[in-house]
Amino acid sequence: DIERLVSPPVSNAAYGLQEVLKIDPCNERARQQLNELPARVLAQIQARRAEGQTAAALALARAGLGFFPDDTELQRMQQELE
């Protein structure tokens, strides 16, 4: 389920991968998956937007920025949706 990438706050893919990296900072698989998450979230935001689900797209953008606050694409998408 794509929603579980960044929500709920402590039971999602981003949180889980961050926890793995706290335990094993050299875990390349976890690092790679974490690095891929913003693009996956962005794709889902765009899909929601295309379906006319603006509120859901905005909620997903905000949740994504909670984990990836410096991601410029997520920031841009949030601004476009607000």
C-alpha cells in the first residue's frame, strides 16, 4: 500500500528504514530504498492529483515532507497543491 510509505507516523516504510539505518548505518539496501522513497511518494502525489484527489495529494505531500523536508520536488508539489 503506497500510503504506508510515509504514514502513519511511526508505522511506515520511511520510519522503518531510518530505524534500520540507526542500527546498521552501513546497510546499503536500506539506504537505497530510503533514497528512492521521495520519488515514489511524488509519483503517487501526481497520480492523486491527476485523479482529482487534491486533498489526498496534498496530505501525501505534507507527510512526505515530514520525512524528507529538504526534497525540492516535494516542496514544489506542496506549494502547487495549496
